[in-house]
Amino acid sequence: MSRWPAGSQSALREANTALIVDAVKQFGGLTQVELADATGLSAATVSTIVKELTQTGVVDTRPTARSGRRATMVTLARSTGIAAGIVVGHRGLQVLLGDFAHEVLAERTMPLPPDHPMDTVLDRIALLVVDMLEILGTDLTELAGLGVGLPAPVEASTGMISVRGIMRGWDGEHVGNVLAKRLGRPVHVENAANLGALAEATLGAARPYADSLYVRSSFTAGAGIMLGGRLHRGYAGTAGEIGHVQVDPLGQICRCGRRGCLDTVVGADALLASLQVSHGSLTLRDVIARAIDGDPGCSRVVADAGRVVGLVVSGVCQTVNPQIVTVGGELSECGEVFLAPLRETLRDHTLPNHVAPMEVQPALLGTEAEVMGALVHALQSTDVRMQRER
């Protein structure tokens, strides 16, 4: 809330300053000309406010070049702090620290057992974050906040998982509050696929587009939707939950309690089970490596997964009409073995748009998309001016 009466010059200056800071936060760094375009402010206004923000230590500037011409790049100052991006997967944990220019300063990964208990995982996160900060020569006082991604629908206002059974032992828990008490810093919880969509729209292949869809195929499937440059979560955060769309009415029982969901057909457990007789015991990493090397059986199950995912995603695309679909998660590492059948199925099951054909590309950030999205989410949720004043 502004400290000045609405309509006053001070209120206008504060609003314009917030526009500039938010634009730099969103993209990590922009030239002054790009800031004017992004905010709709005049070049003179941008220049004046950037000088003030530089003097107060909120932003840094450095010379750069755009289209062969000299320009001034504006980034948030390192002194505004750093943030943590965290993704809790079904079988692993990713943690990274980064600054307001989206530069990754430290990163750790850790395997997790199936059905990992919440308290144990949050304890590990807290210990990892403190340890990583110490390695960087800093501490929790410099940590602006944490973004946490979960492979489940999340109700944004509470940070709670909104559908029971998907993460056993995590139901009914205020995950953000519990972790915030351990570390004493703000925690922002979000669905992991939504964070992948946010990262690709902010830093990745979807950056030029207002409407985009991020699809993750890994141990489970999920999707994140960006409409008009903003995350579309739906009511209680269940938008994009493609892993729980029924594709086989007579199929296996899913964690959500329904039968034949997409996760039961293209999730890691289903893929590995289909190869048990011909290949013996494999891990998902084994399947991906063998598919890349041309193993017929592994290539077949990956391609079949691409077709089924494409069929489900086609319904989402026909409904929201994204300009681009970016594909992440471990299966995307198989390249065209997975992407080609997915792309072909999308083409066959959506109306051909000759005005603006929909693009389908691998996520530019690859398997880092979701954890980078967690970092971006934490940074975008931080008021850097208040952070600077504290």
C-alpha cells in the first residue's frame, strides 16, 4: 500500500518505481530502453528513477550493447539479497540459491525414498539451505525468501496441497509455514509444473509469448498454464493437472483414487513395469539412456508415452490455445524419440491455426525449469525495496 495520498506526485513516483523494479525482477535484467517499453514510461522517467534506485543500492547498472548501439543494462543489486529455489520431486530434491539477476550461485540435488515423510524432507531442505549459504560466505539474514515446488496441486493462498492422496503424509499440512518456522524466512509454495511454466515464460523458450503451456513428463505428468503473461492456477490450484485425466477406464488405480489416470499409463512406474519382462529391472534414467542410444524396446515405450501425453495435452491446447508448448521433465531428454510423437499427436487432434501455428519445443531450461521457476517465484514474491530498508 502506498504511503502517499492517491493522485499525489509522490504516489505517482512510487508507482512508477514499483513498475521498474517489478520489470527488472521479472526478467532479471533489462536495458533502460527495454524498461521504457516494458513499463510504458518515458525514457526520461526511466532514467531518473534508475539513477535514484542506483544511489539507494536497489539496482546496479553496467554498459552493454543492443543492435550494435551502446545501452545501459539495469539489474537488481546483489545487496538486495539472494533467494532459494526448491523442488520436491517424487524421488529427488533440488535446491539452488540465486540472486535477483537469476544467476545461480549454488545448487544441490539429493535422492529421496518413495513416499518420503514431510518433516524429514523439510529438515533436509533447511539443513541444505543453511549449508549452502555458509559455503557462499553468507547466512539467513541475506536470504530474501524461498520458493518451493511440489508435484501436486497447491492452493496458492494457503500453500497447502488441495487434493488428498497425491503426496501421502503431506495432506492437511501448511508446508510453507512449517518450513518458514525452521528458517525464519518467507516461503512461497507452488505446484512444480506451474513453476516450470513460470520459468520458461520468464527465462526460457516461452519468453516472447503471452500464452504458453509447459508440459512435464517425468515420474508423473503435469502442466502449467500461462495466460496473458500470468499463471493460470484455476480454483484451488488444480488447473493443468493432466496427470489425473483418465485415459484408460479399465486401468490401474491412481494415487488420487480414480482409475486409469495418465500417470498410471506414462508415469515412471508404468514405463518400467512394461519393460520388466524384456529388460529386467531398470531405472527411469536407464530407460532414457537406452532410448537415446536406440534400444527398440525403450524407444517404443518412450514414443508411446509421447503419443498418450500428446493426446491429453491436445485437449488443453484446444481449450486455452497457447502460442507455444514447451516440454520438460526427464522424458524430454529423449529428444525427438519423445517429442516427435507428442508433436504429431497434437497436430492431429487440434484445429490447424494458419494465422498463428502453435509451436512445440523442448523446454529451454530442460530439467532445471521447475527449480529455476521456484527461484523466480521467490524473487518475484519479494518486495526488494522493503528488503533493502530492513
